[in-house]
Amino acid sequence: MLADLELDDAAAPMQVLDVRPVRFECPCSRERAAGSLALLGRAELASMIIEDGKAEVVCNFCRERYDFTETDLETIRRDVTPPGSLPS
């Protein structure tokens, strides 16, 4: 329990405002993984389609794996904004 902890004098002015249970929660999703792939750009995605025909994204936090087929990669590539078309 937090109240049972002994803290040195430097922590004396601290006041516990709330106590909550610790829980593991990862914000990853297939959509976020697809967004990460989109950041690679059209040329790199085209290369992945030609060379492997698929992609795998693994979340570094929770280790969830997201698999993308050739069709998925082509959809992501098509939706990527071409360089030079962004507003300045």
C-alpha cells in the first residue's frame, strides 16, 4: 500500500491526490499500423509489393502483429499523398 512506503524528507511536501490500479493498455490498432506503412511513401510501398507482396507490422509495445496483403499495401499506396502535392 502506498501509505506504507517510507519516503525521505524531500518527499514530505508531496500529497497523494488519487490512487488507481495499474493496468496495461496499448493504443495500437490495424489502422495505426497502416498509417505507419503509409509513412514509408509510395516508392517504398511499391517496392514492398513487388518484392514481398505482403508486410508485417509488429507493435513494439504490446507485440501485436498486423499482417497486410498485397491488396492492402496497394490500397495504402494509392491513398498516400504524392510528394509535392501537400499545401505549403
